[in-house]
Amino acid sequence: MSGLRKSLLLGLAAGCFLVAAVILIRWQAISSARIETERQDYAAGDTADRNRSAFDVCRDDGRLWDYSARQCVGLAPGGRY
């Protein structure tokens, strides 16, 4: 093999390696971002479920829900309905 041919093959191999490395790094970044987004989505869903359950229990007990404080407060005037 001539020196030029070896240099071209070496350059081609190095270029392929760099492209593969960039693709791998991007894939890992995308995967990491997707996992973080899913974790945040599950956490927000759990919080929403807990708040909705607390609201339902408060209403079922005939009490008032304070939306700004996100908690149950005193009895509703005139009973439950």
C-alpha cells in the first residue's frame, strides 16, 4: 500500500470515529433529558393526585378548601350543600 492510501484510510477511520463519538454523546444527552422530563412528569402527577385527594376529602367532610393555601379550612356555612 502506498503512503497516500494509508493516510487516506487512517483519516477516514479517524473521521468515522469522531462521527460515532459525537452521535453517542448526543444520544446520551437526549436520553438523559428524556429521563429527567419523565421524572418531573411523574412527580407533578403525584402532587396533583395528592392535592385532588385532599380536596375530595375536605369536600366530603363538608369543609371549605382554601385554594391559595392548598389546605382544608373551617366548616362551610350552612352545611355541606
